Amino acid sequence: MHVHASPVLGASPIDNNRTERAVRPNALHRKNSLFSASVEGAEAYATLSTVIQSACLHGLNPERYLADIIDDLHFRRRTPSELTPARYAARKEAENAVKQPR
């Protein structure tokens, strides 16, 4: 039997806080869903949580995003398919590019 010693590089962090922070919303979602008063309430919470996490993944401020899309839906300025986080982020990026020419 041969035992090989692997060199310690010191490049790996001791903790994994970054990973734990990334997984935390999913764990909170599971916990919060257990206490929904109804199946419909749990589904609504899951939908809202999904929209918020998708907004975060697209680099959006979730509060500002939700306020904007609720306003757009209320005044019927855009269709729901135009208000997905991906399309919203692309539109905002294009609007900012027009405002700040190179």
C-alpha cells in the first residue's frame, strides 16, 4: 500500500460562505413553504420567490423590479411576457445605453 502525500496549496478557503449564501434563499423557501395556510398560498409564495431570485440572477434590484412591473401591469403599458426579469433587464440595459452614448 502506497500513501501519497498531496501538497497543500493554501488556495482553497476554509469556509464556503459564498456557496452558503447562494443556497440560503432556497433553504428559506423550503422552510417558509411548510407554513403556508393553503396549497394556493404555497404556490403563490413559490412563484414570488422564483421571480425574485430570477431578478437577482439578472442583476436587478428585486424591490425596484417588482415596483416597476406592478406599475406597468396596472397601467397596461406592457404585456406580462415583456416583464420577465430577462426581458426587463435587457430593456433597461438598452435604455441606459441610449442615455449614455459612447
